[in-house]
Amino acid sequence: MKKKTKRVLAIAGVVLLAGLYIATLIFALIDSKWAFDMFRICVVLTIMVPVLLYAYTLVYRLQKKGKADPDDPPDDL
């Protein structure tokens, strides 16, 4: 993956997680059944998004195992 693509995806992940953190805080402060359900969904997504992103990068690295990309730093650093 090129550096620019990685950077854009990293920024999108940060924005998504920040939005989830803010939504979790807002739903925690609202007192209704709907808000509690949304709070639970936000907490689950806050955990699942980084796990899925890690899994996607792991699968990408395993698929690309034999191919060397000159933009990537060596693993032995």
C-alpha cells in the first residue's frame, strides 16, 4: 500500500473512533431507553472497529507476504 493511502485510511479511522467516543459520551448523558441502546452499540463499535482494522491489515500483509514493496520499511527495525 502506498504511504498516501495508508495515511488517508489512518485519518479516517481516527475520525471514526473520535466520533464514536463523542457519541458514546452523549448517549451516556441522555436518559432514555433509545439512548441506552445507542450507548451499547457505540461501546461495541468502539471495540470492534480497531479489531477489524487490525485484522484487515494482518490479512493484507499475509496476502502480500512474497511481494516486496519499496515504500515499506524493513521488519527488522
